[in-house]
Amino acid sequence: MQISQETEQFSSSRYTEARANLLPNFDGSVAEQNQTVNPRALGVRFENPAFVVPNEVGPFYTFDARIHYNQNLFNLSGIRHLQATRADVRAAKRETDSVREQVAGHVARLYAAGLRANAEVEVAKANLADAESLLDLASHRASAGQGTELEIARAKLGVARNRQRELSAETERTRTQLELIKVLHLDWSTRLRLTGDLAGTPAQTVTVDECIATALSSRAEFKVQQERTESARLNQSAAQAERMPSLAGYGDYGVLEGVQTHTLGAALRVPLWDGGRMGSDRRQAVSQMHQEQIRAKELRNQVELEIRQALASLDSTGQQITVAEQAIAVAEGELGSARRRYDAGVTNSQEVVDAQTQLASARNDRVAALFNYASARIDLAQAMGTVVKAPF
């Protein structure tokens, strides 16, 4: 954001520079000279022998204090350059908006990743609790003479593995929060508490055409490209106008040896031949104009691609969430049934371990689907240029 704002300041300075070429320019001078001149060298000669021109006149002193004035009264090329730099200033401001949208999308994704890390920690704790519950049950059965040491060892191994997964999930949560702290430019000792969860409000159903229309009116990149295309068009017009006559005014006023003197005039300048420079400027401007037109077309195609991909992801991940929640319900039922069978001595602990593994997998799938759904919502909002205002 800071770099983008500096670029905006740079563009404003270029506009001021272009405007200065069309505004009046004043400067003052004060000079005192000691001169010795040869009149003959200046062309002072007389044919009459009665008048003898000396070879040397001086030394003598002159004092001159003067104010000088210059201004382009009409310069079409300069006017077009000024208009082009004004479009560049607008483009730089739009570019700042574009960077703001990119930063907002990046922060939103990091925030969603932080919520995913929180959810993964909760899932790891739930899986650890299930493993510890199985260990308690296996120990109770062994103390009653109904279980085996193998089942206890198997349950302890499950507890250790799930505790390791919990530690890994907590480490990942710390890493994710540190990335978010860096992006927010907060102190490294800051502790974050993320509110909400991934199971947010479903996104509103929209069509591709509606999303494209919103992007055309809201996305900063389109506005940036429009200003760049306009700037290229004006630069092309300025290059074509270089062959046009220009009118400049000039003047000065001052005191020369106590006598007030002045000059006031206007000059019409007509370019005749410049060695091909103006032709080169026109070709460069035309090429730049074509490049911006190509970029504008490609930008529209890219935005439509991003919108279609985000909508497809929304539809797919929404179905994945439904399937994952159904899988969790089935896995919880299987785990409850396996625990009851194991407690009744009908089966061994392996069936319970398998059911716990299926439940843990279903929980992880649901967290992944929720995160992918949130990411798709962010992608769609960024593609439409509404990520700053999106109610996540």
C-alpha cells in the first residue's frame, strides 16, 4: 500500500511537470559587466575617411536588472501530454484501490487459514478424546479380566499418535497466526483471537453475467486499464500534434543603466524537419495504444475465467460440505456401535480403532471442505472487485 501511494505521488509530480510547460514562466536576472569591445569586429565601419573607427572602446561598465517572461500560448501536443498525465494520475489512484483489494483478499485468505487451523486443533482434540476414551475402556476391561495387554498397547499407541497430531495442529496454528501478524504489521508478541468459524453464512446464488457486470463496475483493475488506455490514446494524439504549429509569447522588463527597457513579442513555430524523431514518436504511441487495447481484452477474459472458476468451486465445495457432514454422522454411528460391541465383549478393540479412524478422516474432510468453500467465496469476491466490502 505504501509503495502504491508513492507511485501515486510520482504520477502527480509528472502531471505538475507537464502542466508547467503550459503555464507562464518568470525568472529574473541582475548583471553588471566590465567590457572592452572592438567596433570593427561588430561591423562598425565608415567609408568616409573623416570618421575613424577606433580599434578599442572601453573599458566601460553596464548594469542590467531584468524580469523575463515566457509562455506557450498554444501547443496542442503539450495539451495532449497534459491530459495524458492527468489520466496517469487517475490510473495511479485506481491502482492504489487495486492494491487495497489485493491486500484485503490476502488478509481474508490468511484469516480463513487461521480459522481452519483453529478447527483442525479442535478436531485433533476431539480425536484425542476418543482415543483416551478407548484407552480407559481397554484398561477397565483388562482389570476385569476381559481384555488383553495387546488392546491396551494398541489404545496407548492411538493416544500417542493423536497427541502428536494435536501438537502438529497447534504448531500450524501458531505459524498461520504469525503470517497474519506480519501482514497486519503488528508486534510479534501480539496474541490474536480469531472470532467466528468456517461454517459461515452460505454465499448468495449469482449468475456469471451478474458477476461480470459487478466486476466491470467495481473491480479496480478495469478502471486502471481504462485510464491507461485513455492515456495511451492521448499520447498518440500528442505525438500526431507535434507537427502542428505552436505559438509562444515572451517578454522582459528591466532597467539598463537607469533606463527602463522592455521586450514583448510572440513567436510562431512550425516544425519542418527533425530527422525522423516525430515519426518515431508516433509509431511508439500507436504501438503503446495497441498494447493497452490488447491488455484490456485479456483482462476481461481473465476476470471471466476467475469468476467461472470461483463459481464452480463454490458449487463443488458446497456439495463436499454436505457429503462430509453426512459422513461424520455415519462415522459417529459406527463408532458408537463399535464401542457398545466392544464393551459387551462381542468384538475386539480393532473395530473401535477403525471406526475412530473413519470419524477422524470425516472430520478432517469437513474442515477442508469448509476452508475451500470460504476460499472460493473470497476468490469470487475478489474477481468481482467487492472483497473489501464482502460480509465474510
